[in-house]
Amino acid sequence: MSTSVTLGKDTNQALGIGEFAIDFLAGTLGPGPSQAVLDRIKRFHTDAVLCGASALALRTNAPTILQAEALSYVDSNGATLFGAPTRVKSEKAIVANGAAVREWDSNGTNFGYNPARGFVAGEFGHNDYYSVAVAACQERGLDGTTALRAMVLIDEIRGRLAEVFSLKTYKIDHVVHGAIASAATYVALHGGTAEQIESAIGMFVAHYIPWRAIRAGKQLSDSKGASAAISTEAAVLSAKRALAGFVGPKDIFRNPESLFRQFEPTKGDSPFDLVLSHSGDDFAVMGMHFKIGLYEHQSAGALQGLIDLLVENPSLLQPGRVGAIIVKAYEPAFGIIGDPAKRDPHTRQSADHSMVYIVATLLRKAIEASALGTSDDFWKQLMLMPADYSTVALHDVNTRELIDKISFEHGGPEYDRRYPDGIPTSLIITDVDGAIYESGMVMYPAGHARNTTADLTGLLHKKAQLLGELALPDGGDVDALVQQLEALYSLSAEQLLRVYQFEIANRPEN
């Protein structure tokens, strides 16, 4: 039995996505996702909520503003916010929770790479959209099992779109794929028709396309972190209008005036075939990656290479021992986190997109801690957290001295061809005596879906503890919160209404 559905480029794929979403949630296509898929979705959801709750606890700007805005849209039949019992309009809960989840840039990542099917467009994406599933289920009185399945659906649609169409190539923000998936899932959860899903997708694509202008500039703004949230808000509004009877543009992937055919002209077809899984293990989420702390995922190979060298050569941890560091990586990593302006970051949003700052900060922490142990031990001891991007940390003298010793280079074709299969990166450290230490090519750092050596469960537990301790008031039970989130699959509709009702601390960011 086939475990997937193919939406050919010569078909109405917007309508096909609608039919797939409805049938997937109804369970009529097959036995459904395996337990491994459901477990991975639960992990990503738990990780996302802890990222979001800790961002709210530290009173970060965009999440705080958007949560206050949401609380002015009370709706007794609506959805809930992180840390607040009040039900609000679902699109407002979604934009507020989504912005909080994305604020640290520390939740899951995909690179749109599926060589087995020949789909290697390599578009980025993140697990920013789970609040859509929870909000819609809360509105409809649906249970946690349905919410979890809807999360799989969101990641499947957006993940497979990322494999076949590279938005970044045309300077369009990657959140478009997630917004399309959100519109489809929201309508399907509300009992809408495939035609209504087609209208919702068509409306979003025709009216609300975000450009990557939000990610340009020397010091990034709130718009960068809130991009997915704002686009998802627009997608859900489109979905609500479609459910009310508003008819949007049809067949948007084959529409000759839409972004897809404008950027990749065809003679009438969509630019791509789309294959969506409905059963078994082969879901997009299984190829998505975890971040072991707060850093731009393109730097994960460099962090792993640095840790490997420090584990093997503890003499490098002596203060003043490192003379120079050369980091080599692929495009687009070099272009995204190698901007010369980011050698002198003044905001967290710019620092966490600066290769030299990220590497220098981890090395500075390792030297200060005289870290020892295995690779897993180093990750746990040195895991980058919000404090590592505070105003004090941004101007730390030792970090700045290390930044001056780091050169970041484009590794060339040999590196480029290995992405996005992995995160091809290498480090060369020269000590003050001229001795050279080379990491070799790092492809699958800790957290990468194809990494087979790291203790992912242990690393995510440590990350959850660190973020949970920030999110909850002093003495709060982080393990209990994690267990509450991990129990999502078994929650009744009434319990799902309370899944985000935990107290959030007030720890203003410095």
C-alpha cells in the first residue's frame, strides 16, 4: 500500500492540498503516522513551547507586545496564550505564541532536502506553526490526539514544499510555506471543504507575500523573529474568510500571475510535483533538526567542530592559548552569518546570526569553565542561552578579543555541494606556538537529523531544564511542565484548553 499522495504539477495542487488535509485528519488515507513520527512531533512541540515561554519570561519586545495585543481581543470560544488563562481570538493567540516561539531562533529547523525523491530545493523552515493546531482544536473542542496529528500535517505540507520550491532564491521569506500549511490545516480542523482550503491558500499567496527585506540590514529588527507569526496570522484570517464563504484565487500554484510561475515560468503547469506522506515513518518532520541551544542553525557545524577540537586538545582551554581560528563553511551560511557588519553585533538578533560571535562566545565559555568531558558533556556545560546574547555578553572584552582572532571563509564548491545534506563546516585552530589543530569536515552536528552519535534525549533534557528555569518562577517544576506537554497525545479537549496554563516568570531581559 502506498504511504503517500502525489499532487502532480499538471493538477490543481491547492485543491489537492485541501483534499489531502481533510482526508489525513479523518484518517481515511491509511493507518497514519508511526509512533516515531508522533514522538518526534511531541519533542519539537515541547521544545517550541519552552522557547516561547522563556522569551515571554524575559519580556522580549515583540512577544510581549503581541501578547498584550492578543489580550485585548477576548473571545470566550477562542484560543489560549502561553501563561494566560484568557481565551482570545485564535489569530491573535497564534501570532503571539508564534512570535514567542521564534524569538530565540532556537526551535526546530529544516533544510528542504529529500534526495531519495530528487527534491532538493533546500528551502529553510522552522517548527513555528504548532499554535495553529492547538488554537483550532481549542476553538472546536477537539482533543490532544487531533492536535498532534494536525501538527504532523502542518510540518508535512510546509516541509515538502520546502523540498520543491526555494523561496529564498527569489528573496521571498521562507515563512510562506508554513503559512500555506497553516491555512490548510486550520480550515480542515474547522470542518471546511477542499474548495475553502483552496480559497484560503489562494488568498494568502495573492495578498500577503513577505519579502526577505525583514532579514536584511546590519542590526535586525523585531520583524525577523515575528515573520512566521505575522504571516500565519494572515493565513488564519484568510482561512476564516474562506470558511465564511469568501472565494479567493483558485489553482494558485498554476496561476500565471502568482509568485510560483512568475519566478519559475512554465507552459501552464506548476513548477513542481508535490508528494505528501500520510502513513508510516517517511514524514518531513523526521528530517528536521533540533538546535542544542540558541544559535543560527547554519553555525551548528562550527560549534560541533570547535567542541570536537577542545575535547581532543584540552590544552587549547588555557587562557591565551588560541592564536587564530579559521572557520570554513558553505553558501548560504557564509552569506547569512558571515556578513562583515556582524563582526560587531549590537543586538541579540544580529549576534545570534554572527558566526564569529557565536564561535567566540562558546570558546570563551569553555575557557572560563575549564570544560572537560565528552562532546555531549561540552554541549551541556556550554549550551548557549539568552544570557549569552545579553547587553553585557555582547560587549564582553574576552569575547571581543576572540572575535578578532577568527576568520570566516567560504569553503568553495566542495562545501557547497555537501549542503543541505549536512552542515559542512571545518575549523583550523593555530595556537600561540604555531601548532595547528584541524577539525576536518563536520557534516552532522548534534541535533542534526542524521547525527547518530549525540545523546539527543539528554541534550534536549538539559535544554528544557535551562529554558524552563527561565520560563517558570523560581522553584517552578520544570519536569512537571515538560510532562504536561509530552502528554499532549492523551489530553482530552478540556485538558487541551489548559495545556498552556502555567505561570510564567517576570525576568526582564538585560
